[in-house]
Amino acid sequence: MRPPICAICGKDFREDLNEGGSISFVLSESDKQYNKKLQQSGIVSHPAGLEWFCSKHYKIAINHTHLTLDEAIDKMANKPT
């Protein structure tokens, strides 16, 4: 799993996990296939559709969980926060 670094602003909050969290989004077909391959291989890696957000962006991202991760990040990156 990737370290807790915000997908929007790049804030690293490894020192204080209360500064953000991870959120799961709707999985695209390719996300589902990727996660299935990970599960079958037994390799521990960062699953598709899951991403870290700092506390500021977490509050915004939680409202986009009905989208895929790519769609959500695109919407959030193009909106003022």
C-alpha cells in the first residue's frame, strides 16, 4: 500500500494519520481486473480505487465516491478548494 500522501495536493501525513484518510471509489472494469489479479497473486500492493487524501481534500473526496477514482480526482483537481 502506498504511504498516506494526498492524491490532490501531495501533503504527506505519515507522521499524523489523523490529518487525512483513505477513501474507496467505484471500480472501473480495469480496476476490478487489477484487484482480482492482486488477490490471486497474493502480492500486497495498493488496490485500485482506493486513495489517500489530506483532511482538507478528504472532506471533498467523500462526496465523490459514486465516481471512479480517476473521475473523482479530475473533478476535484479542477475545482477550487
